[in-house]
Amino acid sequence: MGLPRRRGQPEVGDSLTRKDLARLPWVTYQRTYDAPAVRQLGMLGIEPRGEVSVDSFQSPPFLVAGTHRIALVQKLLAERLRCVAPVRIIEPPYEAVPVRQALWRHPVHTLDAAHIWLRETAVRVAATFTGQAARPSQHSQAG
């Protein structure tokens, strides 16, 4: 996770403290209590002071730029958007829980051509982020 912050913000130094997280206004993703990262903050005794709520993970850096707000954003996404959203990325002052993605399906769709394509595409895309070789599906041909 990264914490995009407005560049040149005098009230925040090179790092954020837990007190900063509690006092600064946040851009949050939809219902804050649904996000594992925000639930983790709650377990640390930090309740984000939500000022803006968005329905896209891509929006927070743009709503942080030029303001006193902060946001939790996946680090890779924050780095990719940094060139168009003038923010700096700061590591949180705690060990963030990793974001895990999963693709679930019902076994009845195992041999469905569209589902095979979707699963194989998901594996290829995930491999570009993880650096691991894509594993072909055992059911690459529809039956």
C-alpha cells in the first residue's frame, strides 16, 4: 500500500505517523468498513476521517492532489498514476495487510469456452504483475 500525499505539504514530513492518519482527512473507497486495509487501521485504533468517498480505486490520487487529504492506494497503482496525479507516495507507519485477489467459479463452467478464456486471461494478467510464468489451464480446449 502507498499513501499518496500532496507534494510540498508542510505539515507532513518524509513519513506519516499514526497520529497523522487519525487527524488528516481521507479519500476512501466506498464503504470504508468493507476494505481490509481500513479494517486493519481500526484494529490499530485509527478511524479514518473520511472526507470523500469514491467508487474507483483509480480516483483517490486525483482527489488527494492539491489538498490536505490522504488515501490508501495499492502501491503499483499509485506509482503508475504518479505521473498524472501530482502526489508523493509514502509507506504507511505499520505493516499493511497484503491485497489478495481470487477468481472463483462454479465447476459446471470448467469446460465453457468463455470461462476458459476468462481464467487464462486472468492468469496471464496476474503473471505480468507477479513476474511469474503464466500456467496454462488443464482445460484449454472446450470439450
